[in-house]
Amino acid sequence: MTADERSVLQQLDRIVRSKQVRAQILPIVERVRAELARKQDALMAWEPIALTLFGDALPAAIRSGWVFILRAGANTGAERHPNSHQRMMSFEGTGNMQTAAESASGSARAPSDIVWQSHVLVSDTEASLEQRWISIPQNVWHRPVIAKGSDWVVVSFHTVPAKQLIEERPPDNAAGAMKRMLYLAPD
């Protein structure tokens, strides 16, 4: 991790760990938890966080914040964000955010060819920054794998506004097209 990236994560960490911000995130977590409970077949649920909640404390590159809850025992599959750098922290629980290991050329590969690198993230405030946060550059394949014990709550920051965040998933077969979706429907 570069010194600049560490600085961004440290700044985000201070913000999210503040009592005032945590108190405002907790009701969002409860709404997302209720949504996941209503959708028994869903692997995850999410809600954007209004950036006004953070005041003017966020780094300039951050354009959206999110709460995601990933269901216990889930592997949501490979995804990437072609238009955003993602920074994510474990807010409650533990999960394994696997990322594509660097290829010799540094180019993105098809998910079937990926060698996955594990990043087990915990929500213990005494754990190191690297044990609580992950930085996933634009276009890097990643997949969360959650143990069966409990759901995993994460807070995620992106470099695009909420309505512009694109998720790409691999096609169902070799001849298929990449699947794309927006996390929020446009107005």
C-alpha cells in the first residue's frame, strides 16, 4: 500500500470511528438489516449514505458512501467496478474480501482465470488498519466470502456518486456479455 493510500484509509477510518458518525450510521445498518431479513433469497442488501453525514471531512476523491450487509455463509461471486476505486471497512463481523492477484501485465483477467488473494477483515477496533480496511482499485475483480456464523456489515466508499456506481459481473458462459448494473436506479 502506498503512503498516499494509507493516508486516505487513515482519514476514512478516523471519520467512521468517530462517535458522532457511528451513531448516524447505526440506523442505516438497522434499515439494511431489516431489508435483508425481508428478502430471504438475497445474498446482500445495501443503502447509500448521504455524504452530508460526514460534513466536510471526506477526502475530495470520495463521491459516495454505502452500508452493505452480506448474508452469513454467502459468496456473492466475482464483481468489479469499472468506474470507481473502492475503499471498504469491516463495520460489524468478519469476512474475506478476496481480490484478483496481480497478473504479470497488470491487466484485468476473466474471473475463471483469477487467482484469488484473501483479505480477512475484522471489525475489532484494536486490529491494524490492514485488518479492518481494504482498498480495491478500479476494475479489480473482487468477491466477498462470508462465514456461516453471522452477517457481515461493511461501510464502503467509492470515487463516483451513488447513482453512477457500476457493478460488472462475468457472463454466464464464454460467449455471453459482461453483466452490468447500477446499484441505484436513475431518476
